[in-house]
Amino acid sequence: MSLADTSTEMSDPMTEPSKPSLWRVVRDQRKIELVGLGLVVASFWIVGQLGEWTLAGCIAGGVLLGLANHLATEYWLLKTISSGEQPTRNQMIASTIVRLTVLTVVAVGVCVIFWPEGIGLLLGLAIFRLIALVMTTIPLLKELKNP
């Protein structure tokens, strides 16, 4: 085996696309996970101390459901980017509809089961989505501002 043979067998790690994994997504999204954890703790600390432990649990559940949706979206994006393929519009629509349908069924189901405190789940989802949106928008605005 000559030197030329070994150079073709060995691959350059810099040129290989990294394999998408859920662990990588979790590791890359540490900031948003810490914010989600802070919101969960705050819901129990503030609302729980008022004696509304079910409502606090529902708000925390909404935040965790929002975090799961965020991580699922990031994982899908990482898989799509790593594959090198251009996703079609229909693939993106289908992925979004499936993810949001599952999210909606779970959220409405919990909301109905724990009514009226279950509405806190929707509140937790909304608060998490708003904060996640702000956290992803600010770096983009900074990048646009400083070319």
C-alpha cells in the first residue's frame, strides 16, 4: 500500500459534514434551555407560592412543551442542512404541520383535562415562544447591523 493509497482512504474531518444528533442539538441550544429552566423554576416559585400548584405545573409544562418543539425544529433543520439536500416546500410544510399538530393535540388535551388551570399550559407555551423568538432575533439583528 503506497502513500497515495492511504491518502484516498483517509478522509479529512473538516470536509465531512457532522452527523446530526439530538445530543448535538441539546448541546447547541444551551442558552434557550437555561431560559426554559428559569421559566419553569419561576412558575413554581411565583405561582406555586400563591397556592396554585396545578397552575404552576401547567405553566411549567407549557414551557417544557415549547422547549421540546423548539428542539424538534432545530433537529429537523440540522438533519436537513447536514444532508446537503434542498428541502422542497412541501417537505417543510409537512414537517411543520405534523410537529404543530402533535403540539396542539397535547396542549389542548392537557388544557381540557386540567381545566381551568390547564389554560396555564397555553400561557407557558406563549411565554416560551415569545422569549425564544426574541433570543433568536437579537443575534440576527446584530449581524445585519454590523456587516
